[in-house]
Amino acid sequence: MSDKIKLLIAFLLVAAGVAGFYLLHDSPGVLRLISVLAGLLLATGVASTSESGKRFLVFGRESVAEAKRVVWPSRKETIQTTGVVIVFAITMALFLWTVDASLMMLVNKLMGRVE
């Protein structure tokens, strides 16, 4: 039950930050931005003390660790793969255009239309 209360408080803090943004419409933009950021930071702090917030933080840390273990392709591999994808896309576009134009000519001949 206390987790639900913490998450409700976090939601209300975000809502208060957004409300502050609109209530300070005559203030400088920086102050309005600080209002939203403060609401988000306070909400994050409160939400991180709940059980689901703690699990989310652990998930985030594990995701960062997993991303560090990924072997990313080199620049050369990326450029080659991109080239293959572009050539394939152009080839498929030309093939589909040819099929479409052929079918359209066939249908026009069957319908007795001459263009």
C-alpha cells in the first residue's frame, strides 16, 4: 500500500511541475523549465524509494552493463551493410514497378483500352 502512495505522490509532483509551467506563463522560460525539471526530479526521487522503482533502477543498471558487452560493428561494416540495404531497396522498387506496369498493361488490354 505504501508503494502505491509513493507512486501517487510522484505523479502529483510531476503534475505540480507541469502546473507550475503553466502558472508561470509570465515568467522567463528558464524558470518555467526549472519548474518542470524540479517536479520530475522530485518525482523520480520519491518513485525510486518504492519497490517497483528499485526494480526499475536495477533493470536500468543491468541494461547499461549489457549494452557495454555488445560488440558493435565497425564503421566499414556499417557502411557496407547500409550499401547492401540501399541497393536491395532500389532493386525491389524497380522489380515492383516493372510488375505493376506489366499488370496494368495486361489489364488495359483485357479491358480493351488502348493508351
